[in-house]
Amino acid sequence: MRVVFLTQDDPLYILPFFESFFAQDIGKVEVTSIFACRAMGNRKRTKLVRELLLLYGPFGFAKLLGLQCWMRAASVVGLESAPSRSYSFKALARAHRIPYHRIGNPNHSEHFALIAAQRPDALVSVACPFLLKRPLLELPSYAALNIHHAPLPRYKGMMPTFWQMYHGESSVGITIHTMVEKLDAGEIVYQKSVPIVAGRSMHQLIRYSKRAGARAMMEVLQQYAQGQSPTPIVPVAESSYFTFPRPDEMRTFRKRGLRAI
């Protein structure tokens, strides 16, 4: 089964998913390409920096920036020593002999053509920062899938790990669903959760849940590869939508003793 991934170039929070995915026995799953968009898509960088400063605080933001710079620098000087440890998407793809492409909005005609040329059986979004349109969603012969790190439909939208911690949840969800043109909608085909360990920061929890999500995605893809469509899950929770947290919500997050990093 031919699988194409759409993601964003974020070595700190998204790369752990792919490291864990390729560490598994992929069996009949053939990843034909990884298409990575700019991290956070078209979101203005000045606004993003202000938001991250509020969320992480000056010290936490400096640490976050330092980790990002370290990973970029480690990749440039070639510190990767094994396929299971990479500091960039490009290096990981090269280690597994998978074509890697940096693109803009995947809905645009030139990028759509590149993706369509792969003839995907499954199109998988892992934090792709763009809402995919119908032509893309209709490309795969089996399914267009998205992984969302929260229980749907309860935690639709942005920053799901933040909001689950903010609301005092004891676990974070992992939901895999088919994609439609509406955000975080579609048919749910997989849903489980991983516990929130006391004292674990949002940074640690995101990376941990991304690795758990890779195992979940492999399980779903293997079902399709074996000709067995996953049984749809009917949600029982009410639907809620969350945006990027406001400054007062970020301050409340920290006052509750929760850590971003």
C-alpha cells in the first residue's frame, strides 16, 4: 500500500512521530514520499514569537529556541549516526531512502501535482498546517487520514495538548480520522489515550504522545494494507473547538503549576 505523508518541518515536535513510525516493521506499507510544509504554515512569525513568549515565558522560550537551533545545527554538521536518530526530516528521509519535498500550501496546483504523481493509496496528515481541499482528499484510493492528539470531537482545533492539561485531564487522546474539508471532522477510525504523568511538561507530553501516535497510525495503516477497513467509532462526547490560548489562559496554565517546557 502506497502511503504519502503531509506534515510540517518541525524537528522538535513532529520528527519523533516519524522516528517511531519507521522504527516499526512497516510490512506492506510503502511510504513513497514525505511532503513537509513550513512550520506553522503561513502564520505570521512576529505574532507566533509573541504568543510563544507568553506561553513559555522568557526562560522557557530561550530553552525552546536553543533546542531548535541545536537540532538544526546538528543536522547541518551531520551528527545523525543511525536511521533511528535524526535531527532533520531530510536526514531521516535519506536514511530510509524516501523522497522528501519541502512545499508550500499543498492545495496549490504545483504542489498538488507532485502529490498526485505519487498515486497514494493513503494520504496521511501529521500536523500539516493547511486545511486540505477536496481534490487532495479524493486522491487516495483507500483513505485520507489525520492524526489528532486529543479525543475528538471534544478537543477540536489548535494546541490540543495544552488544552487537555489546562482542563485537568488525566490523559491525552490519540484520534485518527478520515479527513473532510471541515477541520477535525470526518469518520473516527481509531481512538485511545495515554496517561499524563504528574510533573511532565507540555513539551515532554507532546513528544511522548507523538511517538505513541506513530504506533497507532501504523496499526491503522496495516489494517488498510490487509484489505480491512477499520471499524468506525461513534463519538459520545459533545463537540468543542479550541483556538490558540489567550494571554490570560497562558498565565492561568502556569499559575496552576503546569509547565510548557
